[in-house]
Amino acid sequence: MKVRLDFCDFGPGFVKTRNFFYDLLKERFEVELCDCPDFLIFSDPGQHVHRVQNCVKIFFCVEDFRPDFRTHDYAFTCHETDDARNLRLPYYVLFAAPRQLQKDADNLEKILASKTKFCCFLTGYANRKTRVRNEFFRKLCQYKKVDSGGGALNNLGQRVPPGPAAKQEFLKPYKFNIAFENASRPGYTTEKIVEAMLARCLPIYWGNPRIAGEFNPRSFLNYFDFPSEEALIDRIIELDQDDAKYMEYLRQPYFHNNQPNEFFSRKRLLDQFERIFTTPIRPVSRRRYWNQIGRWIPVRKNRPNWM
């Protein structure tokens, strides 16, 4: 099946022919990239290139924005909904192949020996909305210095370069990583916990209260499993001072029964795309609203006669 497709409103450095969705779709479809597509995948709702298209629009969300089917036809978001137009796709799925998170070939003694540093933290900004992680960082620093290499709360004098590879190199020597989300909402799980897992750091996680359904809760420290922050910090100190107890966490698979969770299923995603590509609909951008105004309407591509 041939699919006329385009991408827009992704971040800097996004390559249309080398990204998660393009590589995924090539497994089942003949993908033709074009300026006047039948289907558009866009990401940042705050950008505006998607507004000039009148095709079927598919929204992919990195953060925890909910689908808005007044502006797009389908969505891949972190939310579980009863609406078949939305499919849950946690952002971490784009960051790692499942085999990278399976521990079958791990040399645990070698990994433990490589953990020469205590704990690290990476955050791009710190404000009142991120108060929980800011305060936890400061509290844990009262026990030992937590190396913060991000743009905010930096105590290293230099920033970790951007990009996944540089982050992995930074994380690898540390026993622990503060992997706190920007917010705590059901389903909102980003790359933070998976980045720590890839580096075989022990994640200290706060965010999605349902995270234990996606990953084995015995393989990381879940903020919600402790009665207080003090109890969590006491546990971190205990593990830091006892290699045998720390090793118990290293031995645990990240996935339940060491089997990737359903969100990594490429078949699940491709089946949803097939439904999208084969279901005739009138795109929301082509529906007539008598009170519709806006500067984008005159510049839209493939405009129907009523526009």
C-alpha cells in the first residue's frame, strides 16, 4: 500500500527520512514523502506549519497534552482514552529497542565495578512546576553531592552536551539517577527512566503513578512506594553503602518476566496506522465551520471550494 506522507513541527535536527515513524511505516507501507500529502504527522501544537495542510492530521505528543480532535484526526499520546482515534505511545518507546533493556547478556559484576560515582541529575529547567524534583535533589545532596550536569541546578561548572549519546556517557559511571518527570500524571512516562536503564543506573523515579504496570517495580526505586521522601532517601543511602543489596536491584529485569511491555509492539502501532490509512474520513481541516476565521485558512494547501 502506498502512503503519501509528510512530517512537520518536530524539533531541531528532525530528519524526515530517518526517524522512528518513517522507519516503522516502511516495514508495512510504501511511503512517499511529499509537500501535499494525504497524511501529516506533526508534533508541537505550538508550531504552525501543520495549519497549512488540509489532509488527515496525526498528532504525536512528547509531553502530556491531551488529544484535541478539533485540530487533528488521530493522535499518539501518553494518555489512555476510550476514543479509538488515540493510541497510547509513551515517549520512551522512541528511545530504546526492547532488546537494549533486556538483561540476558549483562555482566552484573562488571557493571557494579563500573559504578564509581554516586548519583547524577539532568534537568533543563527548574521552577515552581518542578518543585518536587528540585527539592528532592537538594535533600539528597545533604547526604552526598549529586552531580547535576544539566542547564538548571548545575553544580559541575559545565553542561552535558545535547543528544542521547552524550547523556549515556554521562550516566554510565553513576549508581543512581534522579529520573523525575516534569509532572506526575497517569500515563505520562517519558524517556527519563529508560535513559537511566540503558546506562544501567538505578533509576529514582517520580512521575507516572502507574509506572509499575509498565516496568518491574523491583528494578528501580519508585517514589510512590515510600511513605515519605525521607524513607526513600534512607533506602538510597542503604543501597549506596551495601553492594549486595544494590546488586539485588541490578539482577531484576526491567520488564515484567523480562518481556517487553505492549507499548513496544510495532505490530500494535502498524495496525493502528493501517486503520488510519484505510478508513475514509473527512479531515477536520476540511470541515466547514460557519464562524471559522483565522489567518491560516487562505494559505492552506488543497483547499476545498468552500474555503
